[in-house]
Amino acid sequence: MKWGVLLVLILASATAVSWAEKDFEDDGEEYSSLEIPQLKEFSAFGDFLSYGFYQKSCPGVDGIIHRKVKQWFDKDNTIAASLLRLHFHDCVVRGCDASILLDYEGSERRAPASKTLRGFEVIDDIKAELEKKCPKTVSCADILTAAAREATVLIGGPYWMVPYGRRDGVDSIAKETELVPMGIEDITSLIELYQSLGLNVLDLVVLSGAHTIGRATCGVIQERLYNYSATGKPDPSLNPKYLNFLRRKCRWATDYVDLDATTPNKFDNAYYSNLPKKMGLLSSDSALYTDSRTSPIVKALAYQPSIFRHQFAVSMAKLGNVQVLTDLFEGEIRTKCSCRNSP
Ligand SMILES: *[C@@H]1O[C@H](CO)[C@@H](O)[C@H](O)[C@H]1NC(C)=O
């Protein structure tokens, strides 16, 4: 009997689409097998993450995160890009487990690659509020993921549902931040990195579109401006006018420059239409257009803003589910995001 039911379930999930379209008799067995494809779809979104995770234990968690991020955003709009970047740095190393927030000698946060990360105080502020309302309940990893979504919406980007249930990691190792792209990697290594995270080429191109907002430090493009591949000359894949602009803008390696040269404060697809004009700031931005594996996607996104918006939501949701800790025996729910509960 059990095996019979199991077989029905497997068949049901394998043919989810045709089952939904097909007329069926209104008898119990057919009905129960129809429920299963939905569950399947759900767990493919990340094992044991769910939209109703805090429904009983901390109702209103979304509202609190929204209000707090908005307060910070209203004071300083640049916090939106910083929160997106913080979330990305977290998920690339050990998955979305808030390991980037741990602050001690030798942690990711203390590594050179984390030097210009911002937004920690936003997460601490949200966490403090949530600890008052529902102590020891909402993980820092969930807060950071939801804050990145709120930041996207505030800057004019798309909304997506964030499922909850991530647990906070207890390990954070500075050296592992070497995994995080610096903007100088070639497309092959970027594709390999994304693959290791369960993300594909489309996700790579679409998530790079986060560079529609935000800034980089001039140090990262120093070689492109003056001494590309030790030639003593600038990178030929830079538009000469743009090169001139960047040389004037970048007096010091610690100066900041916009990633999207045309509409730096607007969430739009101008990042992609800049690339064919040789106006990508980082060499990994330029490479997206010159590499044959990614250039067709860049062209499609440059011409169709609505596809970018839609796919950004999809790829961000995927990013937020990378290697999440959900088992009760792994990780913990931190009470303070910058330190582990127990030594
Ligand atoms: C360019 O970089 C190479 C390698 O780092 C170095 O040997 C060379 O002196 C640099 N050239 C200039 C003009 O700075």
C-alpha cells in the first residue's frame, strides 16, 4: 500500500503540468496526488525554508525589517547598494549564514576583501528591535536576506518573496573571502564560482546587474586606467571619453566611482546598455559583453528592461537560498549578529 502511494506521488510530481491542465474526477485519491507537485516545487526553493516560518513565533517580522531599512535609506540612499553587496558577500562564503557579520580576529569581516563593506549597523539595529519583540527567534541570516530585498525595492527594483528559516553559522574564516569576486576575474572563473553555488550563467549576468547602483573604489580599476596587463597603457576595451572621465575622477585609490556611469542612482538596465559602449567600470563588467557565453544575455537585458526586473527577482531569490543551514543540529540563532552565542 505504502509503495503504491509513493509511486502515485512520484508520477504526480513528474507530470505536474499536464495533471494540472487535465480534467479529473472529483475523487479523493486524485485530489491528494494533486497536492504533491506544489510541495515539490516548494522544497526545490531550499529545503525547509518557508514563507510562514515566523508566522507564529514572530508575526510582523517583514514589517519591522521594512520599516527599519526604510529609516536608514531615507537618511542615506547609498545604503541600498551596500546591503545588496553585504548579502552577496555573505552568501558566496559558506552560503547565506550571516558568517560575514561575525566580528573577531580572523573572521571574514576582518579580511581585506571586506574592508569597504557597509550596512552592519543596519542589521544590528533590526536585530535589536526583533530581539525585543521575539527574543532568540529570528536569525541574522534571514534578516540580512530580507534587508537586501527591502533595499532593492526602495531603490526602485522588483519585489520578491523571501522564505525564512536560515540558521546562523558559527564559523567565519577570513581567508575564505578570497572566493568573493573583486571585479577583475575572467568569465570562466566567475561561471565556475557561480556553478559551485548552484547558480548559472544567467544568474551571473543578471546579478551583475546589481551594478546599476553602487560604487567601487578607484584602486580596483587603477591598472585599467594606467597600466593594463603591464603594457604601460590603459585598457583598450575602455571607451576613450569614459577613460578620461575616470582618470579625472580617480585622484586617489581610495576615491569612489559609480558602477553605472549613466544612471547611478536608478535601478534600471542602463548597466547593460553601457557595456556595448565600452563603459563598464570593472574589467569583469566589460568581459560580460566580450565573452560569447554571456554577451547574448547582456544584449537581451539591454533591450528589454522588463526581463531584467523579472529575472533579477528570480536570481536574487536563488542567491538567498545558497547553501543555507536549516537543520536544528547545525548553526544557531544568534542573539547578537556580530558574535556567536557561545565561544
Ligand atoms: C606596469 O606594470 C608592470 C608590472 O607590474 C611594471 O613592471 C611596470 O613598471 C608598470 N609600468 C608603468 C608605466 O607603471
